[in-house]
Amino acid sequence: MGAWPGKRHWTIHDEFAIEWLLMIAPPYAQLHAFLAVARTRNFSAAARELTVSRSAVSQSIAQLEKDLGVTLVARTTRSVSLTDAGKRLVESIGPADAQIRAALSDVASKPGEVVGRVRLSAAKAAFPFVLGPVLPKFRERHPRIDVECIFDDRRVDIVGDGFDAGIRMGEYLERDMVSVRLTQPFRFIVVGAPRYLDERGTPEEPQDLLEHECLTFRSDTTGSLYAWELERGRKKFRIPVRGGVVSNDGLLLMEWAELGVGLAYVFEPLVRESLREGRLRHVLPHYYAEEPGFFLYYPSRHQRSAALQVFIESIRELIGPTGARAEAKSKAPHPSKRPLSSGT
């Protein structure tokens, strides 16, 4: 048979052999196929990942369901989803499967070389500050470690959804996760384009925002419109702003603010260049909200693969003094306060 997972040189004979194994092999091969479907939510995509036919994946999962006496995957003509039993199985065996695949890849690698894959769930706003600058350099150093980045501003169960780690703002970390600080804390501020402010005037107090066109964020998680939170000293304000433009993407709202569509609530590092070059102005400069910054988080020190360990070490080194070097375990999720697409 051909190479183990992680090797790149497959032949047509290898594909037939794998397909045959999926249909007659013991439970591990069937579980491997099931986890591929759980990750991709698509039989065809899972088949491509495993380099077998769609029917082989379908038959393998059907046999697993028959052996277990439960339905694991709910199939319709338009979608594939996991049943409760399927979700419980992913949560139970997902980390172990990742370790097995990583071990097989490690065996196939050269001495001292790490081979594998790191699958990340990240907030969209993490790209310009973390993944954007880090990923090209990481791939240059470790070409045999594949990195899959899924950007999603909703709350994500990284274990249940088959991720190795997540990157989000500190207040959105999942319970009992090991966390690695990637950035320093920063502030959420209100900004507007000179064109807008010259035409509509500049707010002087937080309540003045109610009289302005505010670019409004709708949460993918709750479906509700976000009220802007500001602080000055011990005083806290929660302003239920409204406007004619609503989006679930905070980065787009920032761009529309530059075009003069309205005021936007953004985190300060994202707009420093725009403020410096005069494309945006800082509104209500004495009012802002503190944010703990971005963190990488994962389930357990004992479950992380060699590829994830290398990624963690590299990202800390490449980010440099901006991020702290400490690891900590999050005890409980913080209450949701910020717009999710601003960095959760």
C-alpha cells in the first residue's frame, strides 16, 4: 500500500486499496471516515480529503452506524449534520484521532522534521494582527506542516468541530482551555470620516451618538444588534445606537466609516494607520472600552500534536514582544461584551 497520511505520493492502486479498507476495515477506518464527514459536513469533500469515492465514505459510515445501532449523521438532499450521538462521538474521539494521525505522520517524517496539520478556528479580525504576518513565515520554516484556517465570528466548539486550536479575544475563550497571549490589550473606540463629521457634526457626549448615523453590528451568535459600550473613569455607558447600515462584519463597517457612511465602533489597532493619515478621526477620545487582546487557546497540554506545538512556539517567536509569553488555563467564559466580528 502507499504512504501513510501526511505523505504526498499516492497512486491509483493506493486509492483502490484505501477504498477497499474503508469498506471492510475494523472500526478505526470507519471512524476516520466519520470524522472527515464531521469536519467537512459534506460526503464529497470528505471523500476528496481521504482520496476515495463518495460511495466508499457513505458505505463506511453506514456500516459504523449499523455496528453501533445509532444514527450518527443526518442526511438530506441539501445538507449533512450530526445527530446528538454523532456530536458526542466527535467530542470523545476527535482528539484521540488527531493524535493518531499526527503519530503516523511523525513516523513517516525525516529525523527532526515535524509533519502534520494544524486546523484553526479564528475571528476575522485576528488576520491582520496575527495570522496575516505570521503564516507566510511559518510556512517557509515548516513546509510540511499544513495550516487550515476557518474564519468564523460565531462562538465555536473547537473540540466538537474538529479544530486543534482557536484564536479569539480573551473574553471569549472557552471554559478550561489552555491559552497563550498573542497581543497586548487594546481599546475599542468610536471613529468617523472627516467628510461625515464636517456634514453632521462631532458628538461630544456618548448620548449624542443616538442622533447620529451609526454603522450597526448584528451578532451571528445572538441575532441581536450590538449596543456600543464606553467607559470614562468609573462611569460606564451602553448606547443602543442605530443607523441605516447593519452588518455582521466589523471590518466592513470600518471600511464604510472611511467612506463617510457613518460612525463606527472598532478596536484601536485596526484604525491606527487611518487615524494617522487622516482618513478617520477619533470621536469621543475620552470614552473607550478596554479589551484584553487576542489569545490562542486549545484543549490540553497533553493533547496537542507535535505540529500544534511547533505552531505555538513559532507564533510566539514571530509576534515578538507584542505578545506575552505566558500560558494560562481559562476557568470560565467571560460575559459577551464586544461585537463578535471585531475579534471574537
